[in-house]
Amino acid sequence: MAFRKPWASPLFPVSRRDFLVTAAILLCAVLLCFFLRQAGSIDGFAAPVFVLAVLLISRLTRGYLYGSISVILGVIFVNFIFTYPYWAFDFHNPGYPITFFTLLMISLITSTLTAQAKRQASLLAENEREKMRSGLLRSVSHDIRTPLTSIVGSTSAVLENPGLSSREQRELLENAREEAQWLIRVVENLLSITRMGDAQARIAKEPEPAEEVLGAAAQKFRRRFPQVKVAVSAPEELLMVPMDPILIEQVLANLLENAAVHGGASSVALLLTAEEGFARITVRDDGRGIPKKDLDGLFDGRLKARRSPDGDGKRNMGLGLSVCRAIVLAHGGSITARNLSRGAEFSFRLPTAEGEVPL
């Protein structure tokens, strides 16, 4: 059984970050009061300044510890430094208990409201994750069941009909192989979600040359869809982007495959551009575009499988796009989609390291 340290309480958490925030705000309050006194302000200006300081500290730190500490220090600073007689304690003034009580109430109320707001935000985030999981499960149940049925049917036809011609056997086996490859890609999406986890902190991001990730994704796509032309465009300057390259390559694989399978594209453009603090990656195709009724819920994993022109109803792009959205959001980016005059365009942005510009 793990021993829980007394200072690990969620009501009074100890944090270096919160300590620095508290110290910085109190220092600013002290400096401001010194400035106001030098400017000739009358006594009484310090109390409102430290009320504001306590309010900010309680809002920006976790728990009640640092807000309570700021209350005590605020009363001491007001009494010892900024109230006559200066640099001396004088607690005979009947207003000090009221000042202390007021600051303490501000701290407690603000800390409580902040904790409730964070708790509500956490619940909303958890609800969103549950919705995504439900959408993914619905998509996976269809994406796995239909190809498995086709594989069993094709292999059973070959085994139970020895009189089939070599051409017929080959067609059935090729169909089974295609379905198996589709299942592999579904599993890859699920593995991407598993690797990613629920929290952005679990993403192992390292600065990677974005152009190389695009090139690797384009090369794999050419092997799977040799009939579709792929053009890769990148700036001359090397653009380093903090990312998990395997997950971002999975995003590109899903978007490129959607262009070929769902969009019926004959050519795809893969573009990398640098923006202020971000790298934008765009997948642009010349296919059929995105149905208007699907645009609003494109990335939520709830798209229904549609029959393609060849009668294949198993191709559900909802899972792949919801995985793309989850991966991009976990990297601190955003993803959008729109129709062009011909074809569609998917674009996502990833933040560069500390807002750096390209090298």
C-alpha cells in the first residue's frame, strides 16, 4: 500500500509552478504599492492592490494553499510596509481584522469557484472522450465485421468449389487479401489510439523534419495505390515540428486513403507550408468531394458506411477521420475540411517548437 504524503492533498497541493506564480504576483503588488507611495498616494491604496493580488493568485493556482498564504502575506505587507507608521507592525487599528477576513473570504471563494470550473471542464472533456469511444466502437463494429464476412466467403468458395477456374480462384483470393489489408489498416488506427492514450501528456513529441514524414507517407501510399498520382510540395527551408512521427504518418495515411477510396481521386497534392508558430499540412485531391450532409460531423466517428460506385459498402471513413482528429488535437493542433471547385481539401496545423520559425 502506497504511503500518501500529507502535502499531496488535492486541497493543498504543493507545486513549483504555483509557488512561482504566487511569488511573481506578490512581487508585482509590492512594487506597484511602492510606486503609488512614491507618487504621493495617501494611505489605504495598498489594501485594494493586495485584494486584487489575492484574487489572481487564488484564480491561477490549484487548491487553497497559495491563496491562503497570499492572504497572510498581504495583511503583513499592508500593515508593516504600506501603513503609517511604516516598517512597523500596528494591529491596534480595528480595520485589520476586517481586512484579513475580507482577503480570506476572497481567497476561499475564488479557489472554490476555480476548482469547480476545472472539475466541470474535466467532466466535459471526459464526456467528449466517451462520445469518441462510442463513435469509434460503432465504426469498428462495422469495419471489422463486413471484411471478415467477405474473407470467410471468399476462402470458403475456393475450398468448397475445387472446380473453379484459376482465374476465379485468383479473383476470390485477391478479394480476401484486399479485405485483410483493410482490416490491418483498421487495427493500425486502433493501435494509434492506444498509443496516444487519453492525455496529451502521453504523446512523445520530438522535433522531426516534417518534409521527411510527408515523403514517407507518400511513398507508402504510392505502393498501395499506384494508379493515383501523388505530388509532394514543401518549403526550401527545413521545418522542424514537435510530433510523434508514427502518429502523424497515420493521419496522412488515413487522409490519402480517403482521397483515393472515398473521393475517387486520380491525383493528390500533399502540401507543407510554414505559418507563424505553426506548420500546415494539406491533402488536396481532384475527386468527388465531400457530401454536404457529412461536413458537420466529418470527424466525430459517426459517419455511416456508404456504397461506392463498385457496390462496396464496407468503406467507412468515419473511423479514420476521427482518429485523425484525435491525434492532431493531442499534438495541440487543429484539423479542417472543405470542398473545392473540384475535389476536397483536408488541412491540419501543428505548432512548431515554442513558436519557432523555419530553420
